[in-house]
Amino acid sequence: MHEQSLHQVPRLVVLISGGGSNLQALIDAISMGSIDATIELVISNKVDALGLARAHKAGIENRVINHLEFGSREAFDKELTHAIDDKQPDLVVLAGFMRIFTPQFTHHYHGRMLNIHPSLLPQFKGINTHERAIEAEVAEHGASVHFVSSELDGGPMVLQASVSVLSLDSPKVLAARVLVQEHLIYPIAIKWFCEGRLKLQNNAVLMDGQLLPEQGIQFQS
Ligand code: NHR
Ligand code: GAR
């Protein structure tokens, strides 16, 4: 089991595929002093991810590991693992990362990898969540922070934020409303982890030593 040194600032590696607005929220929270941590590396599987420019602008090492250059998910994950482990991170942060991992990869980072997913899990696992929420005519939608397990979007839940679905919502408009909440809750969850308050123990989430309910903590803004 990986133990965080008490004397060092927690080290993060962030994985992205796109715009990187969640990465930006994390960069901002760190630079404002809200989170005591350093981002050691940002990795994108997409060459054209806007988040790479955000990392560059913040002076953070960033690189592309293009999944298209690998013959299998195993080979891609192996290269990813080398790049991540080279930085000896305390936590791996998935921030809009769009490639499904092999079980070996998720086991390797068990208890030290978080994801933010744009739905109120366990509803709408996978992709195109906003379209599906509108299609299903749910009244409430939102975002969930969870520890990553081998079950896609099925890992133990930490924190959720809800938004109302409005009758005229398009997927785009709804996504933007959810994203506002993501930028609030993801830095909070990462802060808790970095402070040692948030832990995964026997596949259950502990916050300040207390077992969290199945759906995690419900965030109220
Ligand atoms: N891997 C595992 N094993 N478990 C999880 O919980 C994971 C994961 C990898 C990524 C993020 C997740 C999300 O928050 C995540 C959680 C991508 C897909 C997907 O279908 C699904 C869920 C998530 C990320 N990806 C397609 C693929 O073939 C590619 C889709 C695309 O490129 O647009 O990998 O939603
Ligand atoms: C966010 O809404 C995030 O929850 C979602 O992609 C967006 C990324 O935005 N993640 C997934 O769908 C993972 N499959 P960002 O790049 O601006 O942070």
C-alpha cells in the first residue's frame, strides 16, 4: 500500500483528454493556497487537448501519450503507468479523461485515483450523460466524484452535487450547469484526500474516520 509522507507536499498527476476546465479549477485552488499539493505532471491522450495549454501556462510539465499509437489497451496503460509512476504521485486525478482502463491499471492505483463523472451515479454511467439525462426526463442531474475501481464509473462514491434539469435544456446548456458544480466539488474532494481526511479502506470511503453512505456526501452550494 502506498503511504503518503507526512513531511512532504502531496504530489498529483492529472490525466485529461479535452478542455481541462477541471484541471484549471485545481490549478487555481492550489495557486490560491486552498490546496497544499503540487501537480507534477499533466498527461493527455489527445494531442489537441486545450488542457495542455492550461498546464503549460501554469508552468506544469505536460505530455501527450496518444492511445492511437498503441496496439492494445494493455500497451497504452503500461506506458501511462510508467509516466505516472516516474513522478511518484500520492494521487492520480482523472479530469475529463476519456479512455477506459484495464483492470490491472485500476488495481495498481487502487485507493489513490479519483474521477469526476458528469452524472448522479449510479445513474448514467459511461458517456453522453447529459443527452441521456434529458432523454430520460429526470428532474435532477449532476456530477459525482468517486474512487476509480475496475467497474466503469462504479467505484466508491465521495461527493455529489445536483442541478435541476429545466424543460428547455439542451445537452450543452445542461453540461455547462453541471460543469459549474464540478469545479466546486472536485477541488474539495482532492483537498480532503491531500489532507489525509479522505481514504479508501476495504473498498469503503472513510471521511475523518467515518464511513460514508453509498452515494457519498451530498454537496449543497
Ligand atoms: N476505467 C475504469 N476501469 N474504471 C473507471 O471507472 C473509469 C475508467 C476510465 C475512465 C472516466 C469515465 C467517466 O467519468 C473513467 C472511469 C471514458 C469512457 C468511454 O467509454 C467511459 C467512462 C469514462 C471515460 N471511453 C471510450 C473508450 O473506448 C472512448 C470514448 C471517446 O473517446 O469519446 O475508452 O465518464
Ligand atoms: C467534465 O464534464 C467531466 O466530468 C467529463 O468531461 C468533462 C471534462 O471537462 N468527464 C467525462 O465525461 C469522463 N468520461 P474538462 O476537460 O473541461 O474538465
